[in-house]
Amino acid sequence: MIIIRKRAYARAALIGNPSDGYHGKTISIIVRNFWAEVVLYEWDTVDIVLAEDDRARFSSIYDLAKDVKLHGYYGGIRLIKATIKRFVDFCQARGIALHERNFSVRYQTNIPRQVGLAGSSGLITATLRCLMEYYGVEIPLEVQPSLILSVEKDELGIAAGLQDRVIQAYEGVVYMDFDAARERVIDGYPCYAYESLDPRLLPPLYLAYDISLSEPTEVFHNDIRGRYHRGEEKVVNAMKRCAELAAQGRDALLAHDTARLARLMDENFEVRRGIYNLPPWQIQQIEIARSCGASANFAGSGGAIIGTYRDEAMFEQLRAKLSAVGSRTIKPQVCP
């Protein structure tokens, strides 16, 4: 029996976030410490095996409430179903005939929840990779991020941007330019300028994420998109500055200028703080890291931070101080 096993990894935004959703620029890294894995094998029917995230039996109403807070209402099965449906649509629109052999699919993931490390798009990416191999369908790499994004936005109505899907498709370190002038339409999907950078350019990095399931970012109302489209100068200028910081961060990486990169990452967070209403515990993560002498920026939507550190003594200090407020600190693994 043919067994196809594919993984997609967590990701961390290094600099430029959140301008990717506003035709800006970002740099992201893959984080191989965490992954979503999908296994697909031939079966009599199309069968999606329920995982822990999809359970419908609970020990108490409190257990149910905790599960919804952690996994949402639908778990991972809706992501897999939507990916399969979108893959079929993609192939039918292009006259690609798929063989009639059915399959069973199951998944597991250890990507931390609710801290902006791209667990949902990781599961979609791994599922798409399985389908492409099982049916022998080649989808251009630069198209895959936009196709993955369409699963979430068009099929499931999830608000999202391209950054996570680009880095999970390309892996490594990627500089992304989402300027509208750089847009190209390939196979009906918008694609932008994606530049892979040598991971050896990266300075020592730490990644810290909340493990205490504090309040999600969503409880703090931030109508950033509405303010941006209404032309609020403060928000428009902030997104423009975040994009500039990413471009300068690319230059700093290529020049091996760690000190400059650290300053740019710090500024990225300050620009973000200037327009967002942020939960105090997320600001505390940043302030604790900086008190150790490290740089610190959000690694995503909030709940995880990333930055540069000087030496092992500083890393251990980071780990101890952040642990005291419910955050785990690791060294992100970028290369296989």
C-alpha cells in the first residue's frame, strides 16, 4: 500500500509584520521545531480520520469549554475538507483528470495554538502536498501560497494574509514584497516577489510563546483594516514604515549587521504598538526580553515573540524570566 506522509512547519515573522496584508514587505523564517503532519493512503472510500482536535465527547461542560478555547469549534477536519474541495476545483478548472482511487487521510499537529505560529495554514499546506503527490498533479511553487490562502479565505471565510503560506511553501528564510506593482497572475492566482535568503545569514534567534492560554488577541478590538481603508494617516504610515523596516532588515542580513537588525526589529514592534490596542501580557513578553538585553518583536499576531540574543548566558536568562510569566523559550530550527 502506498503511504504518503507530508509535513508543514510552524513559522515566525521576523520583521515587516503586519504589512503583508497591506501590500508591504516582510521577512519570515520556518520553525521546524513544530509541525503539522498529514498521512494519506489508498482506501475504499474517501475517509478523514478524526483527531483529538475533532472530538465530540467531553468529561464535563468545563472540558468542552476548554477544548473550544484551544481548538475552536471545528478542529482540523474542516481545514482538510476545504483543502480537498479546493484542490478538486483547481484541477477541474484546468481540465486535469484525477484517477478514481479513493484514500483515507489522518493528521496530527504539535504547533502551539493561539499564538500566531500558523498552525491552520500548516495543516492545509501538508494536506495539499499529499494530494499533489497522490494524484500526480504539479502546482507551481509560487502559486501554492495563494491557493492555500484561498482555502481559508474563500472556502472558510477566515481572514488571513499571504505571508504564512509563502514561508510554509518555500521554507527556510524568505523576503516577500507584496507591492501591487509586483503582482503577477499565474493560473488565476495573484503571486508576488518572493526571495529566498541563505539561513546562514541569520544571527542567533530565540522564539518565546505563551503556554498559559491567556486571552486571545481577538478580545482586543483592533479595526486596523477598516482604519487603513478609510485612509487614517497613522495606520497607513505605520504599514509603510513596517515595509521599509523589512527592506532594511534584508540589507542588514546581507551585510551581517546583527546590531542593525536588532534595532529594526525593536522599531517594528514600537510601530505596531502605536496603532494596535495590545493585551498587557503580550507587551510584558516584549519588555521582559528587552530587559535581558535581547531585541524583541511579535512573531505573528500576538502571543509569540522573536528576537536576537548575544550569547548563551543571555538565552538562559531569557528562558528563565519568560518562563516566570508562562512563556516557553526555544531556539528556532530553520534548516533541516
